[in-house]
Amino acid sequence: MALKKLLFLICFSTATVTLLAQQSPSPTYNKSRSSAKKDRINRMMKMEEEGDLVFDHHSVFGVRIATDGYGIFYERGKFKSVRKTRLLQFELNEKKDPKDHKVAVGGFNGYTLNSIAIGRLNNFYQFKAAIGEQYLIGGKGNKNGVAVTALYSGGASIGLLKPYLLHVYKDQNNNELSTSTYPEILDSGYLVNDALGFGSGWDKLSIKPGLNAKTAIRFDYGRFNQNVTAIEVGITAEYYFSKIPLDYLVKQKNLFFNAYISIMFGRRK
């Protein structure tokens, strides 16, 4: 009986709350907030149409996926006019040859499986700094705040070339792991166990200076908001002053091209 009374009380309370919620007037908070946002955007659009700068600068962070790698970046933009923005960009990427791929290899006594990149000579990391400009080409006066901009940039690159090291057994009867690389292990009879990982090879690092340039189209959502949300697609050219040995099976070269897509978030002030 006590349980039935408890269930009846819960059901009665729920029904009462629901009825009161239906009878109470709808809140005006969300409507007021939406109206205030529309008014603010309209004011900003009017200022822009009159040639005034709505914001002074923006700061954004983002991630980038390219046809030959991936990375992260930071951008600082200074608004010079309604249509023109000066850009300062910094990137940190890992670059791989498009033919680079991994295969499974036997672990110790065949009980585990590890993977290695066949033929990889080096891991290649890049730090890039560039300056550029961004131009508004579409979306001016669009109430949803979406802007289409074109941009270009160019600057200097510092490539970090780190040897790709492997754990190997020198013969089937040798239970002691040794370190080797491509192409040394080819036709050597070594049994590959696994790759040493990110923390290895830094003592043998070599630096490769170079230049970079890119052009892109950016779709900036929420253009009249303080928060930046944008998608960028573009192409990049990179030139290094010496050839970059990425893979034993691929011809070494100085000049690289890639296509990429980026997602970025940040703030306008």
C-alpha cells in the first residue's frame, strides 16, 4: 500500500507540473536574446556598408588535413579595411609521402603483431611561418553572416628530418634486439620486430630550410559574431634547398605540392 501511495504521489506531481507548464505563459527570454542578436548584426552590417571596421583583429587555431600529411596552426589577422585583412600564420605539420603505408610484422616469438612503414627513411616535421592577405569576395551584406574570402600567403619553412628507426633481430637465433633503418635492412636477413616510435632518432635530427606559399578559399560562418568558425580549402607549394629523403622506394625531391582542408575556431575583437 505504501508503494502504491508513493507511485500515485509521483504521478500526480508530474501531471501537475506538466499542466502548470502548459498553462504558464511562454518565456520571452530566448525571443529577447534572439532579437538583440539580430539588432546587433544589423548594426554591424550597416557600419560595414558605411565603410567602418566592425572588428580590429582575429585570432584562430585550427587543424589541417592534407594529401601528404596533417598538422595544426595558429593565425593572427589584422583588419585593414572592410574587404582586406593582413595575416600572420604559424603551422606545425607532419609530412608523409602519399605512397607511405604500414604493414603488420611478427612480434617477439610471433605472439604479437606490430606495424612498420615499408621503405620509410625518415619522419619529416615542418614548422612554417608566413604572412599574407585575405580578401572578401562574397557574402557582403548577407544576414546569415557567411563570408567567402580568398587568401594567399608565403614565408619560410624549417623542416625537421628524423630517421625512422626499427627494432630488428639480426638472425633467428639472436634474441637480442638491435637498431636498424632502411635501406640497411633490405637483403640483410634481419627480422623486423617493430618501429622504435616518436621518441627515437632525435639525436640524429637534420634541419632542412625552405620556402612555402599557398592560396585558398575560406568560408567564414558567423562573420558578424565574435566567435570565428570557418572552413578553408586550398593548395600549398613548398620548396626546400636540399632534397628530402622520405621513402626508399620514392624519388627524392625538393619541391612539393598538396591540397588541404582546414577547420578553424577563434575570436574576433
